[in-house]
Amino acid sequence: MEILMSVLAGILFTAGTYLVLAKSLIRIVLGTAIIGHGALLLLLTMGGIKTGAPPLLGLESTAYTDPLPQALILTAIVINFGTLGFFLVLSYRSYQELGTDDMEELRGTEDE
């Protein structure tokens, strides 16, 4: 299962990198979001898929699961959605002001 999740994280990184290298601003924003999701999946995979009891004091068990990867992932999800929302608003406002989302046109020329 961990190998499958690692391969899926690699596919997400590949797709996100492809989108970041595009000329459209919205594709760049979606690419950064996909790379963020790939990083979250990789973090979950590196934490390991363990079975065991939750780490509570009242339970008698020999194996406990580690809550740290899940806590880090929940924090990273909130940060990822916050930056995605900021990038979407920034690209929408850029499209309203400049009338295009093409990175070649947004870069301008050396004359200006």
C-alpha cells in the first residue's frame, strides 16, 4: 500500500510540475495546488501506515499509532487551501485588471 501511495505522490508531483510550466496563470495556480496535495500524500506515506490503538491513556494495547503525521497533514491542508485561495483571488484580480492570463503577455516587453 505504501508503494502505491508513493507512486501516486510521484504522479501528482509530475502533473503539478507539468501544469506549473504552462503559459496560463490558472494552470500555474492549479499546478501548485496539485504539488501541495502530492506533498501531503508523501508526508502521510512517510509517516507509515500503521495499525494499532489510538494513543489514549485508558486503552491497554501493545501497539499505538503515531498522531504526529496526521496533525502535520491537517495543518498543511489548512495552509494549502489558504494559499490556493490567495493565488486564485490574485489571478482573478490580475485577469480583471489586465484582461489576460497568458504569462507571455503578462511579462510585457522590454520597451515598457
